[in-house]
Amino acid sequence: GAGAGENGVQLDGIPLFNPYHASGTLTAIDPDVISSVALHAGTMDASLGNSTGSAIELETAPPDTARLTTQGAYSARAFRESVGGPLSAMDGSFLVAVRRSVNSRLSDVHEQSGLGLQYGDLFARATMPVGGGDLEAFALHGDDRLGFDAGIEAPLPAANDDDHRPSSPLNANALAWTTGTDALRWRSSGATRWDLRAWRTRFDASF
């Protein structure tokens, strides 16, 4: 019975705050890094937090310690690219994915008519063996910028007032925000299984 904004989202066991872009059609997570998705619509485990609607559990692609891999997509509106591979010096692996809108219609150039939208996101993960387990560090950051061609109408000049002329509209209406989550997760590999998580989430907005 909860609204869409009250659904919990977890990435590798870490809760994410507002992992969506301004258009509402994109999440702030590159689909190329996701290996599995689980939807919990009923009674949920306590590990999924206290979301009141449902919970969406995302897992990133497993680490590849043997070879370098890359994949992506390009269109007239945006591009995305991900790169993953081994970290030989630390016997671990890394995964980096970036997306960005590139079309001018999706930018914050106010000279164009209509709505301008620019978005981007970055995901970075490093995994390495530490203390009899695996330590995973990841960062997920997204930004959005909206621009509107809505001007401020100047008052009409008074009668016989030659010195008062209407000023030009101000096309500086804008909205921008950034969101990000940085996290650490350590999972033991022995007979007694430990799963320790720590994260920091922030959200900034300007008008």
C-alpha cells in the first residue's frame, strides 16, 4: 500500500537513497554492472531494512580476476561504458561504469525551447581478499540538471513613460541535484560467516 518512493533499493546489500534520474525512466545504475535482480513484494527479511512498500535487491556482476572486459552502448541521446578486470597487485578485481547524456536536447542549454535535461552517473567497485574474507568497496554517484525556458515577464511601461522599457526575459531557471553512496562490505569465507557493512549517503540540491 505504499507509494513508489517508499520502496527500498539495495545494491550488494547496501541501501541506496533516490537511485533514479530526473526523467523517471532511468535508474542511476548502469544495467551493464547488474547480474541479478530480486523483487520482495510481501513480508520481507529484516536485512532489507524498513521499506514499507517493497524492496528491490540488486547484485553487481561477480569479480573477474582473469581478464579485462568491457561493454557499453551509444545512441543519439546518451552513452554508457563499463570496464572490469583484475587488480593483480592486490589479488583482486575492479569494475567501473559511467553513463552520460550527450544530446543537446538533454542538456542545460537554455537557448533552446522546451525542457533541457542532462544526467550522468558513475559506479566504481574494487574487491580484494582481506583478513580471511573479501572486502568490497564501491561508490555510486549520480547528477541531474534541469533547465526551463520559462522567463520572468517584465511589467508593461507606464503611459507616456519613454524611459521605462521592458527588460528581456530571464532564461536562467534551473534545478540541479547530486546523490551518492560510498560503501564498504566485508564477508568472511570461513565456517562462521560474517557480513559487515558500512556506508555513507548524501544528497545535494540547488535551484
